[in-house]
Amino acid sequence: MAASPRRTSRSPSPLSSSPPTTAEQPPSARLEEILNSENCIEELSSASEDDLYEDMGTATLEEQANITYLEKVRIPIHDSLTTETSEAQNETLEIILPYLEGNPNDLPLNIFGIPELQRKKHIAFLQQALGDYPGAFALLDASRPWLVYWSLQGLSAMGYDISEYQDRVIHTFSLVQHPSGGYGGGFGQLPHLAATYAAVLSIIMAGGTAAYESIDREKMWHFLGEMKQPSGGFTMAAQGEEDIRGAYCALTVLSLLHIPLELPPSAPARAHGLTTFTDNLGPWISACQSFDGGMSAAPGNEAHGAYAFCALGCLSIMGPPKQTLNAHLDMSALIHWLSARQCSPEGGYNGRTNKLVDGCYSHWVGGCWPIVEAAASTPNLWNRAALTRYILSAAQFKKGGLIDKPGKRADAYHTCYNLAGLSATQHTYTYEETMLEELGGSELDAPYYWKVHGLHGGERVWGDGDVVDEVHPIFVVPFRAVHDCRRYFEDMKSFDRGIARTD
Amino acid sequence: MGKTYHDDPEWADIEPIPQDDGGLHPLAAIAYTEEYSEAMGYLRAVMAKNEFSQRVLGLTEHIISMNPAHYTVWLYRAKTLSEIKASLRDEIAWLNPTALKHLKNYQIWHHRQTMIDGIGSPEGEPEFISTMLEQDSKNYHVWSYRQWLVKRFDLFNDEEERRWTEGMIDADVRNNSAWNHRWFLVVGGRNGQALTEDKLKRELEFAKREVRRAPQNQSPWNYLKGIVRHQKLPTSVLKDFALEFADIRRPDDIYSSHALDLLADIYAEEEGSKEDAKKALDLLASKYDPIRAYYWNYRKNLLDQTETVA
């Protein structure tokens, strides 16, 4: 059976900020249950009377409202069979519930009684994430481009002007650009598509001619050509693993830098009859859709939220989502699976069937919705308010930064993707029929037809102070960075396509 | 202090390439330990001259012990093993404890795949995978590796493999990774081939039995729906089964929201049953799975759209 949730003395908030309920405030049925439950009395038996009073005192009006809400969204069916999975789920829910019901971190609340976005603290956290790391962090030595991307994107989402980092971004990535093209995780490291994706996005966020010119596009073209596989997919590195991340990262770079769609003459896939980067790619992505409708890393693997975003992102670069998603995917099965990722009553997403909620899927799954809604021509397929609750109530670390779930440490990864998910709950985007700002009209231009359509008008639990900036639905950076970059490369006429030399 | 190279005669011929951070201070810089920094300097130097040797294996092992997430080191090690024709069996023996220590690591599994591909035999691998799954029964890399093994060594008709998968499902019927593996083994990995009558019956019976153990578990429901879709059967073949767990005429006795969900699909396909489909979706939206109310309502709207079209 699912553990019955109870508030325990583990999570009291100081009496000073939470006045005790008075007789005029009817205690919720839930609260009575708590006080009558033997478990609760057992747990409190060792506590002093003051503690007991303080525990009762946490039932503010806001908390009663939260508890009522949680009861309402809970699935009322529980199987009696206990397995490793159900035990982990029950334990996790017990840890999370106090944060959804009350305010154990004692954060200021918005007008909906939900913790406000701790903008200042999160900004300070990400500024620190861009700084120096002690030697014990050698484990991150191949992931430094990611740290920079996550931090810059998180800062941008919170409206922080990152221009102070511009020179250092250019310098940082000039050190890790590989002589044969693409970017590595660090100085002297081999080029890798994940590092390349993070590097290019960071560079375009920094923006400006010097930043754009720091990228060797022609060598990039050759590097990407090396990654293209006869199957249609891409490997992450030479002799590395082939999965859907590779396809999404490669197409992101191809589109933003306006690199020709023809494979370079040196590309090994040419020997198998392929001539462009998108050859066989659509069918390869179709093969990544699993039997339950979700998307997996590679054909045959288990459906997974992060790979789902990569798959949808990749298809949305190949063409308008309405065309490409409907052509290559079983949409009703996909929507069913995406919808099932929202955990009840937590409101956050998990990445796979029967796995635990994790704040990073706020983006990986939450970020799929604008794409899917555009493809299905239907707004409001998902519960934005429930996700907002999870992010603001359970995924903010008291001292700054965002997290997987209560009890975990904050990191730049979870901060970036929780904020991107929060942004997805607040903004609406539409895929326009006509081009914006005279961008595109040529290869892989589909991502430049997205338009910000304003704040979400429906059910909401975020206050004005909790609003984060719009995030480009495909590239997960600010719109301005995307449009400025493509405009810069769109106008470039001097690119030597190399192909000409072989003609 | 760990291993050093500058005072090691074996490395006297190598001039290390130190990390050059140039003018400005880079972002997210790591203050490497001297040991790591020196080893990386030697690695860059051997990579620059394309050296593949026994001592390179020692160097890469040393760096991996400090940073197992270092793809460059793993890829260069794999290349070295291949160039000097080292024993891949020895490599696997070294790899086993390393993999157990670093469960969530991407690189180790890709490296293992490269080695086993070179060895050309899956011998011992199922046992090793079982050890790994005892630590983390849903590890994505381990399961993906298992799928690769099945494909590489054509284990699709291996009874042992299917029994093992069944054992994993028995141990935790909610382990979706195990369900996915079964799908891959029995259905998915076979280029779209339809199941024979025998196998179809077996798979449906198996999944139904597992649903009965815990009806609110979505994995076997997805499996059932997947089988029906794959065989291009009408969803109604599952109607009697779904009715065991949910009946819209007894809205207070629902034992599985997934049965209601399936019934909504079945009624939507059935002539004249749109209202029943709506009732099932209403029950989901209002009571049995309200967090997805937007989605259930979307499904309701689709019913009206098809009516209009018809």
C-alpha cells in the first residue's frame, strides 16, 4: 500500500513565521487524521509539548489549501503488492510530500501560497558554478562545456545579463576547439558532439562577431560528417556510441551555423550511398519510438524522457513539427506516453514508466509539449500548474540552485532544466506559417518559425515575481541568441562548401 | 602522492604537453591535482605522436582511476588495445570491478561493447550483467548493452534469455526496463515480423497474468496494447480483460485507471459507443487520474471531432 502521507516533526517551520491555526479556521480532515493517527502519536511521543504545538502550528491556510489540492490530484487506487519499485516510490513520496504540503524551507510565498522563485539565490549559485572548482572535481573534466552552458542558460532564463562573461566564453571555448573540428570537453580532448552542442550554444548566448567568428565552421562541417552513420544516426565521437543525442546535437549545430546539408566529401557515410546529413535520419528516429509510444536512445532501448526531447528537437529541426512528427511518429501513442510521465500527486515528471520524479524532466518532458502541441494543433495538453508546484515547492534548494528532489544537492544541470521547465509552464509558443525576421528560407530553417505568444492564460500558480524568460523550444537558449546567430550566418556568402572542389 | 611520470625512466623520452589556459581565466576551471595534471600532460603528448603501447595502457588506466567519465581516455585506450593487439579478455577482467564501482558511467559500457564485439562471443556477459543489475535494476546503460548483446549475437530465440527476462519481471513486476527487454526480445528486434499464433497467445497470457498481480502497474498494460497494435488487431480483443478491472456502470469499483484508459480506446473504436468512451474519460479526469485531466479532455474532444467527420 502507498504510505499514507503524514506531516511529522521532521519538517517544522519556525513558529514565528507560521501562526498557529485558531478555532475559527476549520482544521482539514487531513489534519484530524494526522492527529488521530497512532503513527503520528508514536512519532511525536518523544517530542516535547512545545514541538507538538509547533507541529500543529504549521497548518496554515496555505497548507490546508495545498493538502486539499494534493488529495484532489492523487490517484485513489493502490495495489497491495510490494516490490522494489513501489518501496522506492513510497519512500520518495514521503520525503517530497512535506514540501508540497507545507514550507519546510521557510521560503517567502507567492499569492497562491507556493514558494516564490528564489531568483537572487539561484543567480548567485550559477555565478559560482561558472567559477573555479577544486581538484576533486576532476570527474567533471570532460563536462566543462556543459557547466558553462547550463549556467549561462539558467542565468539568462532568470533575466540576468550575461554579457560580462562574453570574452571569457570565447576564450574558454577557443581552448577546447579541436584542430580537426568540433569541440572537446577540455584542452587536448577529442571532439565530441555533446561538448560541441554545449560549446556552440554557449558561444551564441555570448553573441557578437568575435564569438561567431571563433567557430571554425568548415572544420565543424568535416567533424559532423565524420559522425554521420550509414544507419542515418550520428555517433557522439569517432568510434563512440550512436544514440539520439548525437542526431539532435548535430542538427542543432548544422542549423544554427547554417552549415550545408551535403555531407563533406570525406564523410565515411558517403561510401554507403548517403549524400546529406538528413539521409535515413527520419526512419532511424521512427525506429527509436518504443512499443509504449515513448522515445529511446537508440532502436530497441527503453523509452526515456531525455531522449524524447532529443528526438522531437531533432525532428523539429528537420522540418515543421506538424509535418515531421506526424510523418515519423505514432502521435497518439507518443502523447499518451508523455502524459503518463507526470507523477501524481507530485506534479513533476519522471523519465521512464515506474521511475521516480526528478526536476530535470521538467524540461526533458515539459519541453516536449510546445513541440507536440504545435504538431497536434492543440493547446493545453498538459498540467502546467502541477509542474509549477513541483518546481517551486520541491525543487528549489534552500541555499540556491535547483534540484532533482528534496534531499538532493543543487547543481547547474538541475538548475538549468528546472528553470527551462518552469519557463515552459509560463509561456506559450506557436509555430508560424510564415518566416520571422527574414530568417531561413533555406536548409534546416524550421526552428526559425517559432513565435513567442505571450504568457499562459489558463490555470496558474506562479506570481509575477516567479516569471522566467522565454526559452527557444528547440535550442533551449534565449530567442535573441538563436535569431542573431542564424541571421549572422544566413548572410554569410563566403562559406566555401568544399564540395565544389571535388566537382 | 600517486604515480608520477617526470622521474620515471620509462617515460624519460616524453615531453609532456601541459594544459595551456592562455590569457584570460577560463570559465568553470578545475584546479587539477598535480597527479591528474601531470598524467594528462603525458596523455596529450602520446596522443600527439600517436603512440600505442603497453605504457599507454598503464597511463590510461591511471587517468581512468581518477576520472572514469573521461571519454577521450577511454577512446584512446580502445584504439591502443586494438593497435597493439592486446588480450581483450584481460581487458574485460580489468573492466569488471571498474564497472561495478562506477555504475552510472556511459563510457565504460561503450568500451565493453567494443571489447566484446572484438572478442566475438557473449560468454560470461549475462552473468556479469546480472551482477550489475543487482546493484541497480533499472540501469539504462546496462539494459541497452544487453539489447546490443542480443542483437550482436542473435539471441532472439534463446530460451535462456527469455526465461531470465521473465525472472526479472517476476522479481519486480514494475521494472519497466525488464518489460522493454522482453518486448525487444520477443517482438521489437525482429524487423516488424508479426507474432505466430502460439507466441501471440503466450505473450497475451503472460502480460495478463502480470496485470492481475498489480492492476495499477502501467508496464504490462502498455505491453498488452503494444502487442495488439503490433499485430494490427482491434483493441476490442482486450475488452473482456479490461472489464475485469473497470466497468463504467460501476464507477465506484475501479481497480485500475489503466483499464479505464484502455476501455476508452475500445469504446472509441466501437460503433455507437462514443458516450461510453466519454464516460470512461470523465471518470479518469474527475476521479481516477485527475492530474492528467487536460489530456483526458483532449481525448474527449477528439471523439467529437471524429463524429463531426463521420
